[in-house]
Amino acid sequence: MHWPTAVLVLLGLLNLVATAGVVGSPSYSAAQRALQAALIWLLPVVGAVVCIRMVQLDAGVTRPDLSTHDPDPGTGVEAQGPSICGCSGTGASGD
């Protein structure tokens, strides 16, 4: 396989991965997905990298990591005793 062929194959795989990420993202409307897919295929390297990063950032916003400070995020009750920040954990008054 010649190197130009290998570059084109890798570029095609990058574009396919980026397109799959955009199409599979539930945060975008159909029009946004179509525009991002067009960006990926019209600006092959830059479009793919930008769209992959946008999907990664969006996934972090829609699915934030849970805080270790709150042992049970469903109840809204914080842990008793000292917290990880070094405060007493007694509330906003600081008592």
C-alpha cells in the first residue's frame, strides 16, 4: 500500500468515527447533526477533530461526575463531620 492510500484510509476512518459520534449524540438537533457531519466531510481533519471535541465536551456537561462530598446525591443530605474541603461541614453559617 502506498503512503497516499494509507493517509486517505486513515482520514476516512477519522471522519467515520467523528460522524458516528455526532450522529449518536442526543444533545444536538437534526439540523445541527447535519451541519456537523457536513463540516466533518468538507474540512476533513479540522472538522473531524473539532466535532469530536465538541461531542466530548457535551458529554461532560450532560453527564457530570458525582461529587465525593455528597454520599447520597439523591437525598440532598451531605456527609456528617469534616468535609473534603477542610471546613467543619456544619452548614453555611460556619459554626
